[in-house]
Amino acid sequence: MSVKPTVGMIGLGNLGNPMAVSLLNSGYEAVVHSLSRDEATNLLALGATWSESPAEVGRLVDEIIAVAAPRGVAVLDAPVSFLAKAPIGGSRSSAALQIFVGASTEQYEQHLPLFRALGGKPEQIYHAGPSGSGYGIKVLLNLLWFVHAAGTAEVLAMASKLGIDLRILQRALCASPSQSNFLQYDINSVLESGDYDDGFTIELVCKDLQLALALGAKTNVDIAVATIVEQLHRRALQQYGSKSGEMSVVKLYEDAVGKPFRDA
């Protein structure tokens, strides 16, 4: 009978905590650490072990270091994303995840039970290719979301100037080939209450966009769109501060037209 590995979780915020809950409920042992022990209270009640540092997590679990390959230890990358088709807040209420795995076919199949235990939906766990491919998908996924955010903000700004009802516009666009998850779900918090989602900050957005630019340089692709989108988000960071919400680029366009995008 196979023994399930002890898994380390570092970072227990909006994403890490529900993943750890799912892991524990699936019968895995977990060693956890975060900036605040309070973030682990519910996990400790479920049987997780608290660790005082990331380094200690590494010592207590079955894990993986940069020197793993020369020692015959397999390394997988498996970035995650919350499933779409829900508002930002709603999508973070449970660990219903997409998981993008970079690994050999054998390694991928061997660790499928673990990915499912972390909250990955069977049809949303992807074998992306060799090691590093999962990381590539996650960077590109984030990039396209930021493109949608900037593009939607620009369209709303022009519609606002034209006196078009923004909710009518939203309905029309969502029923058209230009529909996106951002347009259908994520923008609603801005339209309803001016919530730009500071659960993920513009500072982190700009960090992720830098990763996308680096990927563009690595692939030698002319990433003109990504470059402009990165500049817009960086301007939002400079204008509203590093801890402002991830959709602050929308506020940038609101300020440019002189009024917020809100329901009447």
C-alpha cells in the first residue's frame, strides 16, 4: 500500500489556504507556514503542522531543491489558477483550480492524485509539457487577463464619453465574439461598488507583467501589446500606490474621462 507524501505549503492567503484545506481533507499530511500564524488557524485545527520558517518546511517534508536532478530526484512545476466563470471574490471561496503541470508523462501521471487533492478539477489539470511548461502557461494566462483589463477599461471609457449605458454595453459585448471572463464577471465589482480588488495588488500585477516581458524576450517575439499593457499598469501603480487593487488600470481610465464607471 502506497504512503501519501507529506506536503509543505508556504503562503496561506486567498489561494494557499483553500488548497491546504482540500489537501488535508484528502488525507495528506501537511506542514504549513505563512507570514502570520493566524492564517493557519483553521488548518491547524484540521491537523496541519505549523512550521516557523520556509526553510523548516523544506526540512520536514518530502520536497525538492535545485540540486534535485543531479541526485536523481524528479522536479515538477505546477502553477495554479482559480477557475473562471465566477466573480473574483466568488472564485476564491474554494480550491476549485486549474493546474498546469510541467513534467514528464510518467511524473505527471504519478502525481495526479496529489493535484486532485489540492483542488484541481480532473478536466482542468493539464499536462503542459516538459518541466517549465506549466510556468509558461501561468505567465501567459496572467498576461492575457491584464490585456483584457486594459482593453475593457478603454472600451468603457469611450462608451462613457458617448453616453452609452455601460450595463447595456456589457450585455451586448458578452453576447458577442468579444466576450471575456473579465468583461462578464470581474468588471462587475467596479461597476457595482468601485471595488478594484486589493486582494491582489497592482504591485503584484506589475511583477507578473515583468515575467511576461521576460518570456517575450526569451522567445524573441515582438510583444508590442504586452509592452503597452505593462506601461499602463505601471502608470496605475505610480498613480495609486503599490497596494491598490489589481484592476487599478480601470480607475486610470475612469480618472481620464472624469467620472467613475458605476451603475446608475
